[in-house]
Amino acid sequence: MKSGFVSILGRPNAGKSTLLNSLVGEKVAIVTSKPQTTRNRITGVLEVPAKRKQPTAQIVFVDTPGVHKPGTQLDRRMMQEVYEALETRDIVILLVDASREMQFAEPAELAALDETQVSEAGPEASIDSPTPDLRPKGGSWRSEDEFVLGLVQKLDCPVFLVINKIDLIRREQLLPLIDGLMKQYKFAEVVPISARKRDGLDVLVEKLVEYLPVGERYFPPEQFTDQPERFLVAELIRERILMETGEEVPYAAAVVIEKFEEPPPGPEKAKKPRPLKGGGFAEPKQPLTNISAVIYCEREGQKAILIGKQGAKLKAIGTSARKEIESLLGTRVYLELHVIVEPGWRESRGFIDTLDWRRQLEDMAARQAGEVAEE
Ligand SMILES: Nc1nc2c(ncn2[C@@H]2O[C@H](COP(=O)(O)OP(=O)(O)OP(=O)(O)O)[C@@H](O)[C@H]2O)c(=O)[nH]1
Ligand SMILES: [Mg+2]
């Protein structure tokens, strides 16, 4: 069999998370029309059954935050997530939004930029990368498109150019776009798709499998992500915030699950409907998950917006998030939301650390170990 990691790279809003969800067939990543929705790398696993000459394969897709020029510590952390996803991969997908105009210099101009800007770039022009060779040479930020391309040029693995949102453009617009991009880099394959309409995905998967190395599974076949449910729940709440609020609020909001009480394991067999006095049957009560979450924002004004008149906004966020969470967990959900102001958290490395679910898991394990030791 074949297996490997495929990282999805691109600018904000290219449709990376939509592509991940469409490929995996589950909602593993939240999607909104606002740029910079995704803040950390998200894994989605696809099992590909054997087909014609191809063996069975497991593709581990890694969705990443959109590549953007960092302004805050949070942005830097997001870019670090991108770099980490680029380090551990077998193939990279460069996802491009076909409906957006791109800004590239001519290749000759780019080379010149690389030469001249090495010593000129100020500290804010470069972004922190754990591996020096992935750091932009001189950090040319003439355009984010160029920057993404610069990242790709430093990779030594096959890079697929995947053109997304072809449902938004006319056929005759596609070829010039592909031509222009192919001048910039020698891509292993070029695949036009519509992630939203799931158009072209079969071809994409088939071609990816061709390039994957022979290897065993990284995840059990039935597992589709490594994210714990409580993190998925936090993300679903954040998705609702992104959709229900505007301007700075979505970017200044972070969600942390404080309580996640799952129902006790019930009997395997579904309960029988209970007969009602006046005839008919009452639906058996489904198990209940009890969740409490904190929404952090940076200022009192943002808190006021999040809560809304007489709590209307928070209620709307809670109601729509609860429905999504219920369908994810398959239980009824009691959801409690609190809003807390944490001034300037996007500049605080310590606070940003606490948002990382891998970190949260470690802390929870440490606390549990502490409790056991105390007993
Ligand atoms: N028409 C159309 N819209 C799409 C397609 N794929 C994604 N979108 C839309 O593009 C917007 C951004 O999609 P996301 O999947 O959140 O984009 P992303 O690249 O993950 O964005 P960030 O997480 O912000 O970097 C959403 O409104 C999607 O519905 C597509 O194939 N066609
Ligand atoms: Mg995304």
C-alpha cells in the first residue's frame, strides 16, 4: 500500500479548508468567507481503495492557515503552523483561487529581488521560520502571491498546482491562468477543481496516489482526524462568531472549552419510545453532553458586540453552534457560553500557547496525573 502526508498551502480564502472537508467527506475544518479563518494546521485522513493498477492508499491531508504577512504574535504563530506543515510532507498542494487576480513579478524580476533584498529587509519584512532555508530570502512582501511562490520554490518534494473555484470563472479564462502560473514554477501536476462542488477531486486523488511513497498507514482506517472532539467543538463555536460578527471582532475572538462532560456510556440498544397518556409515543430521551466554553476577546467594546442587546447575539451564536455540535457528537448538547476580555491576547505568546489543543491535552494529562498523585 501507499501512504503519506499532503500539505495544502495557499493564500487566505483560497478554499483550503473547503478542499480538506470535501476530500475527507467530513467537516474537520471550519469554513467562512472571511480570510484567516484557519489558525492552526488541521489533519484529515482519506482512505483510498485499490483501483485498477493502484494499490490501497492512505492520504493524510494537512490544511494550513492562509499565508499572510504577519502583524501580530498570533499571525506569527499561524505562519509557524504553515512552516511545520511544509517540513513534514511528501507532497504539497499549492491551492490557488481562480477567481482572484494574482500579482507576480516576471521570473527575472523575482530573481533580482531575491538578490538585492537579502540585506535590505527590515525585521518586520521577514517571518520567523524554524528552518532558515524556508525563511523568505530578504522577505520580499511585494505580494503575498510571490511570497507563497517563494515558499514553494524552496521545497524539494512534488508540488501540485491546484486551481480552485473553477465554478466561478469561464472556461476560456482557465488556460491563460494556468499558463501564467506554470511560468513561475515547474509543478509536478496541474489540476483544476471546484472544492465546493467536489469537481475534479477524483482526478486529484488519483494523481496524488501516483506520487505517494509506498508505506503503511499512519492512522487506523476508520479515523478521519487527529483533532479531539473538544477542539472541533471550540472551532464550531468560533465559526459561528466569524459568521455572526464583523470588523475586528472575529479576529480578536478565541474559544476555549472549559467543561466537556460526555454522557455516561449507555446501553447499546436504543431505548423504546415511551407511551403517552393521550395516545402516541414520546421519543426516548437522547444522552446529553454538557459543554461550557469561554469566548475571549480583546476589548470591552468587542465583548458588548459579542453579547449583543440583552444577550441576543450570544444567544444566536450559542443556538446555531449547538445545532452543529449536536450533529457532530450525535447527542443532545447543553452549551454555556461566557465572554471574557483578555486585553491584547493576540500579542501574548503565553496566551496563544494555551489555545493550542496539543498543549491543552498535555496540560490536562499533567493535571490528571497530579490529582492521582494527591489521592
Ligand atoms: N465558488 C466557490 N467557492 C469556494 C470554493 N471553495 C471554497 N470556496 C469558498 O471560499 C471561501 C473560503 O473558503 P475556506 O475553505 O475557508 O478557505 P481557506 O483557504 O481555508 O481560508 P483561510 O482558512 O482563511 O486561509 C468560503 O466562502 C468557501 O465557501 C469553490 O470551489 N467554489
Ligand atoms: Mg481555512
